[in-house]
Amino acid sequence: MLLTRRDLFRIACAAGVGLAFPDLLHAGGVAASPDWQRSLVLVELDGGNDGLNMAVPYTDPTYIAKRSTLRVVPNATTIALGNATFQIGPNPGDISSGPLILNPVMSRPSGLPVGLSAAWAANELAVVLGLGMANPNRSHFHGIDVWNSGSNSTAVLSDGWLRRILAGTAPVPSSNLAAHTVLLERANSNPVAGTGVRNLAMGSPQAFLRDAASITTLPVPGTNPALQRVISTNNDVASARQIFASKLTPTPTFAASFPAGAFGDQCRSVAEMISAGLGIPVYKMHLGGFDNHANQRAKHDDLLAQLAHGLAGLRAALIEKGWWNRTLIATYSEFGRRIEQNGSDGTDHGTAAPHLVLGHAANINGGLFGRQPGLAYPDDRGDLRQTMDYRRLYATASRFLGYDATSSLGGSYAPVGSAVGEPTPLLKP
């Protein structure tokens, strides 16, 4: 078969429309017993989220002293997270307790009757404290590479932690799976980089259907491996488009509210794809702007309000369509922020931070998990000490999808709440 330069360019454009990385859209395999009717939604908080102003130790004397203009106080609609255990020394018994609140903008952002209050009341919101790693690196690029690859802080792996899980050993026919992952925004930062999985990058499912409309299946040549790879990419895009078109006609609509802007659009797109029954195991969203070295308070509050509104809308939409009981949402970020605000009313790159997990009450226990790093017990650079390895969050997400993450993460990491001595698992059996 002879292909012109125009043909090859068209196929490359198809990969650009549908794929972040053409290498990834190759027939792959999955682990032996995944639940293909479940979906994991990952939300990257790009720039380093200030966890102390999200899950707020508002009565802590060090917090009050170190956050003179940035500190958050409760109001009438604040979600009280309850008393957390604070790790205040090197020994397991070096603990104290104190109250945490969720930043008030996350209960009723922008004055609207939306936010995470309903999820918290339904026992469907978990806050996992102190997530981080030993010997943390405070570089944006290195930090997100570590979180995406599931490695330790000094030996970043070349592929994503979810790629190692999803590639697995049991082949999945392309006719049964449009993609292993859909990447919405910032597709070049993801935990599925590598070979053996299909990853679709798109602005929205409607944009993908429109932009890939001219892609048709081509015969794969018997020789020339490079050309085989190009044609296989083209054909996988064509196959994915057919599946999307059949499932998303008509596009689901929702009574749920989503915030205006890119993040709200991503949440709506994920709701559409999950409720259409595409059977895609992983969706990755992106919310940027968290690297606030100056004048942080208003900008950070706005981002947290968008996050809460978007996730509340996604939850409500999936409840409406009957898919919430098959979905788990988790946030992640390259690092947290420093305990002490800087001289520009901002915060600088830090270390450990809390993250959010949302899921149906049949699948998760809501509440606080782990220990809050003691603000008066910082590391040698004055930052929060991690109290839980971040890979335990990944082990939790993997277990929800039906995978054992041990080989992918290079060791055995107990899902959150499931280690010896921990009273309540985040995931229900």
C-alpha cells in the first residue's frame, strides 16, 4: 500500500486529536480481573496545592502565627472535618489532636447551593492527610514526574504507574474498549505514559467526534513495522470514534450544575462519557494555577471553589444517571506548600499535603484518614513531614478498579485505612 505525505499527515493529525502520544495507542493488555464497569477519575491540581488552606488546622497556634494574612477561618457553611490526629514527634505515640475544617469556599462556592457539603453528609468524601514521600523534591517538573510514575523521589521511572497496571497480561480486543484512559487538558502530564495502553487526549468527546470524523480504517501492511505502527494508530482512532459515536448519540444531559470555564467543562465531559457507558477505566482531569508565590488567598480560594463545584456537579450528574456507585474520584498534586507564608502574601514550594477522595457510600467510608503533620514538628527545611506514603492513595485507587498494585508500585502499599492499627479502611470490602 502506498501512502502519500498528505495521508501520513492526516493520520498524524488524528493522533493529535485523539492521542497525546501515538506510542500509547497500541493494542495492549490489562490485569486479569478488572471491573470494566468502574471508572477512576484523577484530578491533577497543577502547581502544588496549599493543603493547609484546604484542610485547615484553623486553631493550631503555629498555623495562626505563620499565616498572618493567609489563614482561613470557619463561617456558617463550613464543613467541620472533625478532630485529626497530629504527628508531633518522631515516635508513633508522639501525637496530639485538633480540629480541621474544609476551606469554606468548598461548601458553597460563589454563593451557590453547590459544593461538597452533600458528599460529606452522605459519607462520600474522604480527606487523606499527610501524603508525600521520603526525601521530597520541591521542583514542579521532578515532583509531578514522581507522582505520575509512582516512584520514589530519587529514581523516577520512565513510565506511568497506571500504565504498568492497565497494560497487565490479559489482552482486551479493541472492539470492546475505546481507550484505557481519556486525558482532558495537560495530556502530556499523566500516569499512563508508556506502551501497551490506549490513551485518548481530547478537549471534549464532542470535539473528538468532530475532529476524528474523517478517520477511516485502513489495511495494515504486512511489512514495514514503522508504517504498521502508523496505520494501527489510525485504525485505533477510527475504532474509538465508532464506539464514542454509538454510545454518545444522543449526548447525555444533566440537571446538575457545573462551574463556568475549562474545569467545569472537563467535569461535564467526564460525566457524559461515564454515563454513556463507554467502559473506560481511567479519566484524568486538570485544574491549574496553584503555584501562588504572591497574593495567594483570593486566587487559591477561587481554585478550591472551582474544584468543589466541579466535583459536586460530577457527583450529582452520575447520581442522576445511576453511575455514581461505579466511580471513584481522587486528587493529586506535585507537592504542597510551605508552612509559613512568604513576604508577598503567597506560599512557596513545600512537601506533604492532603488529598480528596470521593465515591459512593457503598464503596467508601468518608471522613479523615491518616495523621496531620504537626506544624510545630517540621522537617529540617521547615516543611511538613509526610505521614503517609503517597503510593497508598494509588493502592486504594487500584483496588477500586480490581487491581493489585504491588508490582506496579514496586512494593506493597496498604490501601488507605487498611494498614495494621488503622481503625477504618477507606474502601469498603
